[in-house]
Amino acid sequence: MGKILVIGAGGQLGTELTKALSDKYGKDFVLATDFQEAARDKFDYCAFQTLNVMDKASLASIVVKEGVTQIYHLAAILSALGEKNPVQAWDLNMGGLLNVLEVARDHKIDKVFWPSSIAVFGPNSDKDQTPQRAFKDPNTVYGISKLAGEHWCEYYFNKYGVDVRSLRYPGLIGYKSLPGGGTTDYAVDIYHKAVKGENFTCFLSEHTYLPMMYMDDAIKATLDLMDAPKEQITIRTSYNLSGMSFSPKEIHQSLLDYYPNFEIEYQPDFRQQIADSWPNSIDDRAAKQDWKWQPTFDLKAMTATIVKHLPAFFNYNDSK
């Protein structure tokens, strides 16, 4: 097989997905890239190069020189950071994707993975069990770019035969990376605060329900999707994906079993409006029917796993 190129490997998803790909296919078949040289330290188990996905010529050069046959394009500016600089977010999120699609077309890449998000939904989308083909009216530049990107992916498949596959990720939670600027990242930061013996200030209100997923399930879904036979992929925009839904209050309560003195204060900010425009829960029947998707973790199992591993991973003093 040829090499797998991971773009944006230094981020929350990229860090864990790159390791999973290396474990599955072997370190010699995976090339991690990120625009920050500092990300190199994360990848002592596979090859690493710096890459700015906006530099199409450099991207094409790596594809040719390394014999790349699959691309996982993860580089993006997320929702909360995107609202602070919307033009930059649009330029990177759209320009990077189009560069990847063009290079994939020109060099006949076998498969491309590109993540979408529940941010494609908006204030007028169905809130509960949001269906695969729900009305979409995103009100963040991140969501707008993801919705446009979904249709670019579908276009390149229909027009040029580029085998692009995509998942609408809910909020992703893991213990191996710090929060990365997303609206759902409170659910990452809250664990860090708890294990460090600090109180937590939440930028969402206590009863804000959002779809979430533990990182191990997200990685499994990604690999399962990419392994599925081409003829089983019926959605060429992006598949709905569901794991669990909970509120800040519920995740706080799950942590009290381990840290009974852990306190949370609620100070909603501009991210509350973003969260309010997103679904409470997701209908992912298409993924279950097409490639047998099934999540493993619920809130209780996720909290138990993170509390067990996070203190040692970040060398925190477990003050429980």
C-alpha cells in the first residue's frame, strides 16, 4: 500500500487518529504533517513534516515524493476561534479543502477523509434526533465553511470520481490533547480542572445539551468509514454521527463521584449563542445502516476512563 498523509496531525483529533493509523498500518506507512514545527514532538512513532495546507505546490510535492495514496485532511479553525477572525477561518477552511481535493483529483488519490461537524445545523434545524437531511442554516463561519465543504466533497465525487468520505462529528472529548478552540471544548477542559483540584468556570449554561463523543469512538467511526467498501457509501456530503448527549450539569455530576468537592460556576458568553443553534441529539441511522456504526461509550464510561488516565498523561497531581 501507499502512504497515508495526515494534514493537521497536531490537533486534538489528529494526534489520536495518526497514532491509530500507525498502529493499524505500520509507522512506515503514515506521514504526519502540521503547519507548526513544534508538533513534531508528538510523532516520535512515525515520520513528520511541516506543511501549510494553503501551499498547494508543497502539498502536491509531498504526495508525489512520498507515494501518498490516502489523505486525512484535518486542518481547520474551529467554531469559537473562527468567530474572532471569520475571514481567516473561511480562507483556511475552504482553501485548504479545495487544495486537497484538487491534489487528490490530479494525482488520483485512492481515498480522502475530511471531517464535517454538527455546526452545519442552525437555529431552524430540528433540535432533537436531527435527521441526516435536516434543514441547515449555520450561523457561524465554521458551520458555513463545513456546509460548503460537504457540497464540495460531493461535487468532486460526482464530477471527478474522487472518493471523499466525511463524518459530521459531534463535540469530541479525549484526554490526550488540550482544548482547541471549539464551542464543545468545555467538556474537555472540565476534566483538566477537576483532576488538578481547581474549580471550573463554564462558558455555557448548565442545561445546554449538545451531542458529544468520546475520542475512541470517533477514531473507530473514522476507520470503519474508511474501511467500508465504496459501494456501501451512500452519503457523499457527510454522515451524521452520534455518541451521547449531555449538559454541563450532567458532566459535573459524573465527576462528583471522583472529586466530591469539585465546583462549577456558569458564566455563559458568546459561545452560548453558538451552542443554542446546534442540535440536542443526532439521528445517525444512515451510518448504522451503511457501514454498521455503533458507539461504545456513554457519559459514565467516558468519565471513568478519562479520570483514570488523564492525571498520569499530563503529570497532574491527582488531588482526589
